[in-house]
Amino acid sequence: MNNTIRRRRAGILTVIFILFVCAVAFSPIRRLAFPARPVVSSVHPTTGPIRDVLVNKGTVSYERQITLRSHISGYVTKLPYIEGDGVRTGVLVAEVQDQRLHDDLSSREVEVKNVSEKLDAIKNELNGLRAIYEAGGIPKLDIERKELEQQAAANDLKKSRLELNRLKSTVSLSNITSPFDGIIMSVKANVGQWLNAGEEVLVLTGGGNKSLVANVDALDLKHLSKGQKVYFSDQEEAVNMRVGEIVDISKIIGAGQNQNLAKITIRPLDAIDDLRISQQLYLEFVVFEADNVVRLSREYVHKDSTSYYVFTLKNGVVHKTPIKVINGDSKYWAIQEGITAQDIVLRNEKSELIEGEKYEVRDDTTRFN
């Protein structure tokens, strides 16, 4: 009898346990079953700073910078200075020579000398003939002929001297001198290299205040404008960075590694007396910056064809909540409208949540189920 009663009680308990398991499994309010492996997580939006930047490298330069070019076609024969050297006004910084010009100059100098000597000889002859003519020894026609010969020689000498001066002027263009006190930023040519007239020889900078120069991908120009803030440092990932602003954006200056580059000039707003010319700097161009905004981790934000939205939990029910995003950085979106720091935002790590589902926060963690 007792055994029968025990068996009935065991059967009743078994049925009760099965019903309890089924009730939990099919309950509309899902509870955390495996805390170590959550599917749904949550956060509260936070309030704080956001800074979205373009990272680049740049160098220190002077505001005044020019490219010195070859005035003539020829071979580079002298480059007495290297990158980083300081130079004074008027000093020779490069020499480009064409030996043919020097040969022509030498030939013209000989020609001028010969024509000048010929003219002197004609003048002496003419003086002698005039004495003879005054004594009645020769007709006046001989004097007139010699005078014509003298005039022709004088004309030849004038032409030769003009050509000599032109050649001297051209040869003098072989010398490239510094137009001001400055520093050699870069040398574009090598000794022995042939250059055509107008080709780059070196870049000289100096005079005025120091500035920063960076070459950026032309595709990033849409994010840059004059007056835009720039952070910079001589150390990568520095905590404390100096501040500057963009003062000039050049046209595309050339290509490198399959990208077009544009030159950006930056005026420092903080002192940079300790930075040397040509020193490499790490730059952050500020695309967006705000000190106190509602921000939310990017992984919690969704986007359809027209707008952004998040899933929020209100009174235990999931709601699809539209939001207005103004900008962001690599980690957060800055939220202008739609949610506050008091809202609970949900995220399903495997699939999108369904509006109207019910969830319950089990504790102060961000795990749901």
C-alpha cells in the first residue's frame, strides 16, 4: 500500500516538473538561461565627447617656400648643398651647364677679338691714306673705299658683341643662387643629370613664420576646408597635442601609389619654436568634434534606406525607435534626437530584434534573454 502511494506521488511530481519546464520554455517573457553566452545585450547611451579625425603625416616648413628651376637645358655640374642645409642670400646652390654654350661663347669671344683687330687695322690704314691723299698721292676714291670698309668692319664688330653679350647672359643662367636666407627642403636633381629648361632643381624655404605642410589623398578633400582645426604632435598617439588650422588647400600636386595628392598648409595656433624644419609630425584633421553629446556605440545603431534607428526597451517591450545621427567617430555615433542617456538600447548579436517582443532585465548587467 505504501509503495503504491509513493509511486503515485513520484508520478505526480514528474508531471509537475514536466509542466514547469514546458511553461518556462514557452513563456512570452524569456529569462536569462545561460549568463555566460548571452544573445541579447543592452547599454544606456552615454554623454561625452566625440572627435572624428583624418590621420596623416606632415612636416614643419616656413611660410615662404619656392622651387628653384633650371634656367637652361644642360647637365647639373654643381649641387653644393644637401637637404636640411642652411643657405644665405646670393649663394650658389646649383649649376647647370651646356658645354655647347660655352664652346659658342669661346668662339664668339675669338670672333670679337679678330673683328676688333681688323677694325683697328683699317683705322690705321685709313689715317695713312688720308695723309697721302692730302699730299696728292692718291685719289679721293681710295679714301671713300677704305671708309666703307671701316664701316662694314664696325657693323660686324657691333653684331659680334651683341651676340657675345647674349651668350654671356645665357651662360650666366647656369648659376642658380638663393634668393633669400633659407633652408634646403629637398633636392630634386643629381650631379651629372641632364635637365631641360624649367625642370626642378631644389626646394628652398625660409623667411616668415613656421607652418606645417601635409600631402593628403585628394579623395579626402571633401572633408577639409580652410579654418578647420588640426591637432598635431611630434609623437605618434600623443596624449597632449598642439592645435593648428588649415590656411591653404592647393590643387592636386601629383600622384603617388595610385592616388592623387593635394598640398595642405596649416598655421600652428600653439608655439612650435622647439620643432625643427623638415621634422615629421603626426596630424589629425578634425572632421567632427563635440564635447558633450549623447553617444551610442555603433554596433547598436541600425540603418535602413532612409534613416537610422535603434531598438529600445520600454516597460519590458521592444520598440523600434527612429533616431537622428549627426556624426560620429570610429566607436560612437553622436545622437541628436530620438533617445537619451536614460533609455535602454538592445542589441541581438545574431539577428535583428522584433518589435513587440518582451524582455526582462535580470540584474544590473547588460545581458538579456
